[in-house]
Amino acid sequence: MQSVIDAHIHLDMYTEPEQQRILQELNASNVVALICVSNHLKSAGKLLDLSKKDTRVKPAIGYHPEQELPTEEEFLGLWKWMDQKSKHFVAIGEVGLPYYMRKDNPEVNLTAYVELLEKFIMKAAQLDKPIVLHAVYEDAPIVCDLLEKHQVSKAHFHWFKGDEQTVERMIKNGYYISITPDCLYEAEIQKLIQSYPLEQMMIETDGPWPFEREFQGRLTHPHMLHRIVEKIATLKKMNEGQVYQKLLMNTKQFYNLTD
């Protein structure tokens, strides 16, 4: 096992004992850092506290789209934190559009979420921070439009799923994707791995989200990243060591990690 970075994990959503277990086991799993995305201001605060105790925790600040829109007070509080504490966060995220929530409730006002996302994209440009995106299927072209409008190229589409035309557009624009453990059993993700350049790829767990097959009933843990590397190397017919090195370098460079 070579060194890896979890490019997308919700560390604050684990229980405290689970958090401690994961952090204690990182060295044994050769996991050198965790890009920890937040769901809202309270979430970002928890991650900031964790990062002060363990420098391998690299927090991002954002507002997850698969929930009700923030109140004006919540929004202003988040914005104030972004300006005041930007040096403590490696990225803006997780932000995006509420695809799954709209599937359950078609009455959700997409326009309001698009307007909120545009503000986050503008803030990422202002602060010169990478942006972590939740944008899948037909939502992805909307997000690409916004990124292009504001000339933001340092964009990370986590657990991406979408059509070939959007994939080609994302590759051309230099956007990154990250691959989850479901690549071991999902044909859709395996096809994406084969078509997307390794130079624009990272790996993630999206923990504590659970996975199936060999991971059924198991705590989602960053040690699962090594199985993703194995699968990527197999699908791309590449040397596993080279895949490890490239994924690590991609993530360090994208998130400006120097330690």
C-alpha cells in the first residue's frame, strides 16, 4: 500500500468514537490526509475543531444542497466565516444542486438553489479556493455553465455521474472527479474511469455513506481507498504504483496541500 488521500469525507457525521478510530488508524492505512467537506456552518465548526487537533484533517466550508435552503441568518453566518476563516479551509464545499431531493419532491425550487450555488462559485473565485461540487446527471451542465460564466476551473465533481457529452465538457475544462468504492461493482462508474483522464482524477469514500458487496455492513473507512486504486489500475491497464503516485499528486496539487 502506498500513500493515499481521501478527497471527500464527511468526518463530522461519524460518531465521536468512530472519528477517533478512523484518525487512529490512518497511519496503518497509509492515509496521509482527509478532505473533510461540511454540510453547513455547524458542520464546518466541528471540522475546524477536529483540524486543530489533527492536521491531517483538511476542512472545507460549504452548504450541502440536499437540504432546505439556509435561512438569511444562516447564510450571513456562513459568509462571515468564509471571509474571516478562509485560511483555515482548503476549499469551498460541499455545494451544488439538490438532484436527489427533487426526485422525492419535484416542487423544490431549483432556481433558488442555482442562485445560491452561483454565490458559492463567485466566493470560490474571490478567495481563490477550489470548489467541491455535488452535481450529477442533468444538473451537471447547469453547474458547468456557472463555472464557465465565472471562469472557475478548479472544480471537483465528487461521485460524478452523467452523460458522455458532459463528461467531455468537464475533461476539456480541466475539472476533476473523484471515484468511490462503488467502482468495484457499478458498471456506470467503471465506464467513467475508463473515459476520464487519470490526470484529472482523485479517490474518495464519501463516508459515512455505506457501500455494498464486500463492504456491506462495514463502517466506511479510508482504508477502502486502496481497493479503489486497485480497480482504477485494472480498468486503465496501468501499473498500480504509478496510479497511486498520480492520484496522490493530483489531490495534493488540487487542494494546495504542502504537508
